[in-house]
Amino acid sequence: MLRVAIAGASGYTGFELIRILCCHPKVRLTMITSRQQAGQKLADFYPAFRNHLDLRFEEADPDELARNADLVFTALPHQAAMNLVPSLLDRQLKVVDLSADYRFRSPEVYARWYEPHRTPELLAEAVYGLPELYRDAIRSARLVGNPGCYPTSVILAAGPLLRHRLVDPASLVADSKSGASGAGRGVSLGLHFCEVNEGFRAYKVAEHRHTPEIEQELSLLAGEPLRISFTPHLLPMSRGILTTVYAGLRQGVVASQVDGAFRDFYREAPFVRLCGSDFPSTLQVRGSNYCDIAWKVDERVGRVIVVSVIDNLTRGASGQAVCNMNLMAGFPEGMGIDAPPWQP
Amino acid sequence: MLRVAIAGASGYTGFELIRILCCHPKVRLTMITSRQQAGQKLADFYPAFRNHLDLRFEEADPDELARNADLVFTALPHQAAMNLVPSLLDRQLKVVDLSADYRFRSPEVYARWYEPHRTPELLAEAVYGLPELYRDAIRSARLVGNPGCYPTSVILAAGPLLRHRLVDPASLVADSKSGASGAGRGVSLGLHFCEVNEGFRAYKVAEHRHTPEIEQELSLLAGEPLRISFTPHLLPMSRGILTTVYAGLRQGVVASQVDGAFRDFYREAPFVRLCGSDFPSTLQVRGSNYCDIAWKVDERVGRVIVVSVIDNLTRGASGQAVCNMNLMAGFPEGMGIDAPPWQP
Amino acid sequence: MLRVAIAGASGYTGFELIRILCCHPKVRLTMITSRQQAGQKLADFYPAFRNHLDLRFEEADPDELARNADLVFTALPHQAAMNLVPSLLDRQLKVVDLSADYRFRSPEVYARWYEPHRTPELLAEAVYGLPELYRDAIRSARLVGNPGCYPTSVILAAGPLLRHRLVDPASLVADSKSGASGAGRGVSLGLHFCEVNEGFRAYKVAEHRHTPEIEQELSLLAGEPLRISFTPHLLPMSRGILTTVYAGLRQGVVASQVDGAFRDFYREAPFVRLCGSDFPSTLQVRGSNYCDIAWKVDERVGRVIVVSVIDNLTRGASGQAVCNMNLMAGFPEGMGIDAPPWQP
Amino acid sequence: MLRVAIAGASGYTGFELIRILCCHPKVRLTMITSRQQAGQKLADFYPAFRNHLDLRFEEADPDELARNADLVFTALPHQAAMNLVPSLLDRQLKVVDLSADYRFRSPEVYARWYEPHRTPELLAEAVYGLPELYRDAIRSARLVGNPGCYPTSVILAAGPLLRHRLVDPASLVADSKSGASGAGRGVSLGLHFCEVNEGFRAYKVAEHRHTPEIEQELSLLAGEPLRISFTPHLLPMSRGILTTVYAGLRQGVVASQVDGAFRDFYREAPFVRLCGSDFPSTLQVRGSNYCDIAWKVDERVGRVIVVSVIDNLTRGASGQAVCNMNLMAGFPEGMGIDAPPWQP
């Protein structure tokens, strides 16, 4: 059994990690931390977990974590993660970090969109935890930067088009829509039920911090630096991200090439389901690690439109993190995350 | 491996049965039927199930069912169930029936609230599938009448009070609220998104067919015939039932007796979680087989108020049906239905 | 034109007052106050009001209010209201208070459920602002205590039964369900979108402060002191309250007497619509000042079930407050609040 | 008083027309028709209208309509509208048609996306009812083709950029999201509450019939034929459309020019509110005739992103139709549609 701990377990991604891990056949969840909830019983904080786990939140002490765990999920705010992660690695722990701190290859890019990085030397080692792109590297990593929820949905939608050189990299637009759990469990007026319900809005237009993460990975796939228009929107629902990607086709590209690119790219991807032109609802992946993708070539305008759907807490965060853990531990990729989606 | 079929698998309870069964470690789901969808692939009808099951809907032929299964879940409308069930029993199949057809002990009561019963002789044999009441009888049953969603929530809330003679049986009021999936997947104006969303209403006031089912079981618990005011309401959400029960306390009854009754009644009930006076949200049981119960003695008015929450599709239908199957097959009671709830 | 001010205008009831008043043909809204937002433009705080009103939030200075207004709506927390109201009355202003501070006849009752009252002498003068009960007294009042949202829904549902002596006063149960705007605009984890959405729960069971307000008015209607079981629940929607009342019929009472009681009680009530046994949805009154009421006598159990629906922000707060203002100012009762409901 | 009738009044746009018209100070609503509901009282079909209008649905007989009305709103399905409208014009009635039948200048375009047009000669006469573009022509029209909901949101967002030649017409992408009322009141599985709630999906990708309507008007504004990528999505809420437009800036265009284009274009537009870069929620226009627009120049990628929000039933259909009626009748443009939005 792999002994696992979660640092920063009181938010929605923490909940989702606990939910998944307490059914994982090869994992024992031994420790959960939360600065604010330290001392409280998990089952009192989240009554959903009564009868399941008899744990209390603790402080995130590195020695304690090392005593109790072989691998740690750090589900902390950015900056807080980079304060803890090095001390975990020093103690021979493996780490899957769900913050933004270890997703970037370039400290300069991180500094431009976030703050200066305190452990830039680790960026070279950290592996970007998107299994469809880096499965082998993840297997041997000790530090994985788990992708952001929006980047997961955008990269999986646009990746095949870029790798196969079917579209103009300068033409990319990603219009993304996320359920409210993506904003986390912290309270604010903007997340008050009556402010979200029955409303819909864009936010952080042209300035969301997931933009450089998307650009880093898509540039690597394209083989050249590219920039993208990325616009996030807030949906009046709890879970799910849908991203609509628009890309201008290169001269002469036809629909069958696009179909082929998706089939080729996802030949061995158990968690990507290709839907042809049956455009999916977020409902059909809810609670699962799937990314369902559909597309259509619109010859009238010379573009291809791609739609991807994921559950932002599962594939967009905790499910993908467990998938990375599986790879790092030598377990089957889908272990513990292969139940069907929740519907309705 | 137990070979299992679902007759009438295209609705929400069918979906939920499939979802649960395709992860059950001791079950092989071999056949699903639907008159309307016969011939169609499950994964085309419900894209959520792609990559999970390679089944097509078939016609509900008893010989075919007997060839493929040891146990059948009949998730058909009432009347349709009683047309199929006898032929399944004749072929040595075990049956868990999710309709109302085998929940009643008295053909007269069934006839008064539904229609005349065509197989009244089976009512004496059928076991009411509420494990907290009939665990042992279910173990040896060949036909289980799976309880209605509302009755499950009401009986579990009020049962301890009646068995322990703490309340006046004539005083019972059950005010129930259900998510829209309880009304099924059939289309109608009343279930149009815009007619349900942002609205709330009572329906079938003083005439809902779950009333006699509730009264049958509560009367048995009380040891005397009783009648109840039961009012269902439609919530603008997909899943969940919350029932608020009001009962007048018998002279001299004090709060500690009420606490004791609940603890005693649910001493060995892995799927009932007692919450004291921390009143639960339906969210904390969503997607699970739990029934969470809280209560408060209000001395000012001489009543006890009990609140129970369940997921109407899981504990209120398919999860409970699988629990009954587990008991009938000699599996552990919670096998395949012991994952934590879904939140948020 | 009546000059009107709103003290405490930044919450949802404030928004609703502004919305109504800026279309009222006989009112000029001259001043809005908010301690927290003082100095900010209304249209910046609530972009919905751009192009409508060019006001800024100010401090609630009594002299300033007296200079600008003839009547003030105080939409402040309880306790804060009683700190301001006397100084407004001293300056010859009329006041409609939306807090709980002037709803009670007995300072002892207020003290038991809230805190000690600082201006008990005003309680004798204040009129309870439910026009169906106190229309004439409101006309000549200088201080009206605007009813709570839940009490409005409960009193209008149960009042006719009690005044006509058709039910046993000791048997009353009111099971109420409210949209989330009833909890106000203050932020808290319990009102986070993901905690309310797709969930339903009871709260403050047997201890909600609206209980004594309901009991005060129903006791007066019954002609004897009575106590009620009142249970509030939180609905996953923004607006609307539905209350289900259960009452035991006195011996020999028949359905036609119940029908007659409702017709008689609401003979001249432009904002109550009797629906017989067509049970209403909250949707059909949304955004309006209506209370729609339906009922059914259930002879099986000897009870009558009454359902009332209101919009908690309109009839349950600001619409009713404007109705009271209309009566106090000699305007037609429905002026400015007679538009049809919003649907869907 | 203008005497007005609504042909096809039983759907959501019919409801919204009635809601608005029964408060309009210069209108008397004299007749409503519905083939399916003929004979039924409005207040029985829509209890929300009790106490407001004592009308019954009738058959849509042209002579009867001419006897009762000066102007008719035709809220019928396309094709049905063009069967009725000519006979209304023949009887000297003015018509605002809410279907697609009189929105197109070219019968060929209509034929390509819909069916062959039966009254192509009327297309030359009909005025496209977007007041910001055709205010003067609407004033003297006898037949107005009321714009589609999506086209209203897209044209108002992109129009200023094209008229001022600031963007490349070939680069336009419009990603639109609509509440479920936009799909009408007809029942279907796709609009079942549980299929819409907590889900989000794109539909009719690259083939929605509003595409040519958008292209017609934007081409006229651009002064050259253009094509657009238009993708509609279904939001889990009842009302509201948000459109996100992406457009590539022409070489050398700077942000201040974009600002200026919006200010200039909407100099005299009482129902467009410019929000700069404060991106609006659909909530802030709900129930109103406003279109709120925000934009941002993203120099990194050389694009401008524009977001518009409308209420699909008000500005996207019935409110705009009443605005057109006001113009045709010589009333002030905003009469009867100038109340503030509904929130929350």
C-alpha cells in the first residue's frame, strides 16, 4: 500500500482527493493538513465523510508528513506550495503539486504572471502532469506540476491540431466556461449563491494566469512560440468546464485530416473519448477523469471548432493528480479513477 | 460472479443501476432491456458510459433474461412490472422490483391506490426491501419489492419514534421535498427546465401513491394502524430528498428517550448516519446509499421534528436495490455501494 | 411627489426597494444610505441601475434624512434600526421599518428571542404592516413594523382557519422553504454557491426568530394564545418562499367551510389570489407582491393542508413595505407594485 | 390607446409580450391567439396573470385580428408567420413579426438556411427591427422583422468595430451562451430539467440559422460581405444571453480608437450601456431591454474581445418588439420597457 498525505485538504480539490483516495485499492490516506482546520475531525468538517475516514486535520509539518507518507499531494495556494515542496523532496517524498508553482519551465514566465519563483532550480526537474503528453516522464518523476483546470481542457482540445500542423498557430481562440467550484471554497461576494445563480459572466478577460500555461504547452506541441486568446467565464453550476476552441485551418487542410489528427494523438489515451461531431455536455463527464472531445470543420469560414468537456475538480485537478500518482507509483493509470460519470 | 440483468434500463434509475453495477466486484451486468431503445447501443444513448460497457438495449424476453442472468432488476412502470416478474420467477430468477407492484401486503390497498393486482398471490411472498427493517427476510427472498424513494425517507425518519412508542401515531406529518430526477426521464411541460428552475411547488397533495406504502410500514412499526399527512414537493435540483417529520410526543417523553430510540433502532445500520441536531443537507449524501438523520425535541410545542436526507436515485432506488441484491446473493451488505458521497 | 429615503440600501431588500421606487409614479427617491458603501455611486455598486438613478450612498444622518425625505424605509439589521428610528420620528418623518425591531407588541417577547428593547414605548404605537390584517391602522401610522418574510407567508396561509375557528390552534405546523436571497447579501460559507446549489437543508429548527412573530399574529386571530412548529429550509434558488401549513380540523368541519373562510377573509385583498386546490409554484408570483394560496381538506387524516407562495423580497419585504407606504401616504394600495410576476 | 393583438401568445415570448404590454400606458391588449390553447382563459393557462387580464386564447383569424387591433405581434414559428402576415397587412394592420420570416433581405439566403420563401416581395419592404441600426426606417414601417436573440447580442457587440473599420472582417468569432428559455416552451428530452441542470453544451455548431442573419447585418456595417464563426451554447439557467466576440485588430489600431467607436456608435442609444472593461453579468440586464457591452484590447494577441449581455426574452425578443412598436406608433422609444432589471 502506498501511504499518501494531502497538504491543504480543506478545499474542494482536497475534498475530491479524499473522495477518490479513500476508495483507491492500493493507497492508504494517512494524513491531511489544513492550517485553518488543524485539530478538527474530517467528519465534522465534511459530514459527507462520516463512516469513511477517521482523520483529523493537522499542521503541515514536513517531518510529520515524511513519517506518515510516501507521496504528498500539495493542494495549497501558489507560493504556499513552493514553501513546502522543497522540504518534502528533501525528505525523499514524491510530490504531486496542484498549485501553479511547478507547471512552468521558465522562471521568467512564472515571474511575469505570478511572482518571482523561490525555487527556480526545481522547474527544470518538475514534470507537467498531463499524462497524454508526458506519460513516461511522469512515471519517473519525483515532482509533478499538476495542470490547471482550464489548461487541461484547452491543451487536450487544441493539441492534436497543432502537433499535426493543421492550423495557423496565430489564429487560436479558446473560450472557456467553468462551474463555480473552480473558484475554490473561499467566500466572497462574487461567489454568493445569489450572485452566481441565474447569471453568467466573463472574468479576467485577457489576463487570466492560465494563459501562459496554455501557451507553454501548445507552443511545444506546435514547435514554435504561439499566443492565444483565452477567456474564462463563470457558469451557474458547481462542476464542469467546457472549452470551445477556434482555429484557422491551414490552406488545403480537409476534414479527414482533422479526424485523423485526433485519432492519432489519442490512440492510447484511456481518459480521452473522441465524440466526432456529437458535441458533448459537461454532464457526461461529471465526477470522472474523462475529457470528451468533439470537433467540426466549418469550410464556410475556414476554421475548425473543437469542444472539450471535463470535470474541473476531477480531470481538472484531483482525478488527474491521482492519475499522476498512479503513474509515479507504477500502478495502472486508471486505478481508482475508472468509475463512470455521475448523471443526472 | 453473479450475472445480472436490468429490465427497463433507459430511465434515471436504470442509469444509476448501470453506474453502480459496472463497478461492483462480484457482478457481471449481462443484459439491459428497453422497449423503446431496443437495438440501440448503451454508449450511444448514454455517452457517459462509453469505454465502460459494450451492451445494447434488448427486448425484455423472459427466456433471454433467464439465459443471461441469475438476478433481474425490474425498473419498469407499475403494472408493466407485474406482467414480467412472474415469468422471471418461473424461470428460477431472483428479482428486485423497483416499481410499486410488490411493495404492498394487501391487494386491496394496492387496488385502492393503483389498479387491481394481477398476481396478488405473490404479495405474500415478496419482501419489502428496506434492509433496516427486513434484512434477514431479504437474505432469503426470491422477490424483493424495492421501496419508493419518499417512503424510504419517511420510514427511516419516523420508524424509531413509532417502534419505541414515543409519539402519538395520529399526529404524524411528513413534508417531503424531492429533486426532479424523482419524476423520471419522461418529458412533460411540468419538467421543462424553465418550469422547474427557480421555482418550488407542492404536488399531489393528500393523494400521492406513496402514502399507503408509508402507512403500511409505519403501522407495522407502531403496532397499530395509522394514517399520515404526506406532502411531496418538487425542488429545483436534480437529486436528493429531504423529509421533515413532525410528531407529537406522548405525555412525559423526554429528549434523551428520543435520542436513545434512534441509537437503538440504527445500532447495526451501516447506511444510516445519525447526526443528532446537526441538520443535514441533501448534498452530504448525494450519490451515496446513506440516509442521514437529525432530530430535535421542541418542548415548547410538545413535538419532535426529524429530518432525513437521501439521494432519491441511490438510496431511494438503485443503490438500495443493489443493497438488496447483495443481501440476496450473500455478499457484504455494502459491496459496490460504499463510496463516499459526491460534493459539491 | 412623496420624498423617500432608504436607510441601509446596499442589501437585497435595498435593491428591491430601489427597483420598485424608481418606477413609482408618486415617489421621488432622494437619498440612500449605507455605512459600508458611503460615498460610492449606486450605479457602480449595482450596475443594473445605470441610466436609472444618479445617487450615491451616504451616511445615515437623521438631519440629512429629515431634510431630504418625508418617509424613510429602514432596511437595517435589528438593533441598528431601533438606534435610528426614534430620531427619525422625532424629526416628523414617517418610517417603515423592515427589521424585526417594531414587529412585536410585547417587549418581553422581543427580549426573549432577540435582545432587550431600547425603545419599548414605541412598540405600542408601531403597527404590524400586514395590510390584510391592519389596513386601516397602517393608513394612520407613523411607524410601521414591516412583517418578516416567513411570517407573511405563514400568517396569510393560516389566518383564515384560525379566525373562523375551523382548526385546533394546538395542531399547527408550518413547514417553510425559502430561496437564498432571504439570507441576505452578507457573505458566508453557508451561502457560497457550491454549498447551496443542488442541495437542500433545514436550519434553525425549532428556534428561528420568526416563530414568535408568527405566534403573536396567529394568536390574535385565534383569540387565544397558541404555539406553532415552524421549520425554515433553504432552497437552491434565489427568490421565493413556499409555506406548507398543516392544521387539524375541529370536529365536524367540512371542506366548504374552509373554502368559505378563505373567500371571506380575503374578500378585499388585491394582493392575495386564491387558487382553490391548484397548488401554486413560487414562479407564478416571482417579482410581484402577490401571495397565492391553495388548500385541500384531507378527510382521511382530519387535516387541512394550506400552501402559500410569495416572493420573499417583494411580498416578503420591499413590495409589502411600499404597499405600507402607499397606505400611509394615501395612495392607492397597489400603486407601483401592480406589474405582473416574472416568468420564467 | 393603440389596440394590440398577439398571434401565437402561448410560448415564452408570448408571455413576455403580455407581461410588458399589460403595463404599457398607451396600449390596450385586446386579443391573444393560440391554436393549441384556443378557448382557454389566459389566467388558467398562466396563473401569473390572474387579476391582470381577462382574455381567452382565440384562433388567429385575420378578420378578427383586424377588427380588434391596430398592430399585431406575430410570435409564431417561422413559415407559420409568413402564412399569416400578408393577410394582416392587407387589412391595414401593422405587424411586428418575431419569427425569422421577415429578417432577411435576400430570399435566396432565407431559402438556403430555412425553406423557400412564399412572400419574397415583402422582404424588400420589411425593416430589420434593431433600433440602434434602423430607428428611422422602423418609425415608418408597416412590417418589422424583429431580430433573433443571438443576432441582437452579436450585432450590437461587433457592429461598432466593423463600421469603424477597426477589425479584419474575416477574423470574427462569436461564442454565444443562452439560457434555456431561448429554446422555447415546447417539451423535449433535451430541455428536461435534469438534462439541462448542472450541465453545459454547445449545439448546432457551425450550422445555426442565426448565422446568416448575423452575417447580413454585419456585412452591411462592414461595407463588404463577411462570414463569421458563430457557436451557440445552452446555459443551465432560464434567461440571458452572453456573447463573447473575438476580432483581429487591423494594423495600427489602438485601444482608444476602439473606445471611441463604441461611444460614437451608441451616442443615442438609450438601451445600450457601455461598461468599458467592467465585464457584465447577464444578471444585470435580466428582465430589461438593455444590452450591456464591455470590451478589452489585448495587444499581446492583436485582438479585441467584446462581451455583450442581454435578456433573451426581453431585449432578444419581446422587449425589442415593443420598442419597435413604440417607434412605429410614434411613442417614446422606451415607453413601457424602462423599468430597471431584476436582481437577484
